[in-house]
Amino acid sequence: MTRGTDLGDSIDLADTSASRNRGLLKHTGLEPGHGLWIVPCEGVHTFFMKFPLDLVYIDRARRVKKVVRAVPPWRMSLCLTAHSVIELPVGVIDQTGTAKGDQLETVKLG
């Protein structure tokens, strides 16, 4: 909302224990516009992942608390002040200019 850009148009919600644990582990990549919003979540790992991710941590009010670019497989990332995290294809943060303090808005399409 802050920058008038879209992080994605097909971002799945992982809001159950099973869906949070599964995450993107079975994926071989993320198509442009796709992603995963993990709720609640203060940190992620990319153990066993096959591709890097951009991460956008947000609070309950959907304000960006932290962005992390191109997290490669076999890493961990935390933001203890976040309520959730959006996992995105590498490059989305730079393409959209998303930064700490930005306000996000969710819109259901279709």
C-alpha cells in the first residue's frame, strides 16, 4: 500500500501447524507473483529447500518489520518483533522497493 506495488497475486496462506511445517519444502521454485504467507511466524529456515527466497516480516497491523533478500538454502532468519512472514521469489523486494516501515494491504482476488 505504501509504495503502490504488489508483492504477489497468488500468495498462499499457511495458518495451520501442518501447512506451516510443510511450507515450501516440496516446491522446486516459486513462479513470479506467487508466495507463501506463514501466520504466525517469527522465523524461518531454508533447510532442505531447493531455491533461495526473499522474506518480508510483518506485524499484526501488516507493517513491514524487516526484509531479507535472497536467503539461500540451509540458512535461518528471525525477526522476533514480527507476527508473520511472507516468502517470495528472489527479486520481489528490490522490484517493489519494499522496506521496513511500509504498510501492506491484503486483497482477495477473484
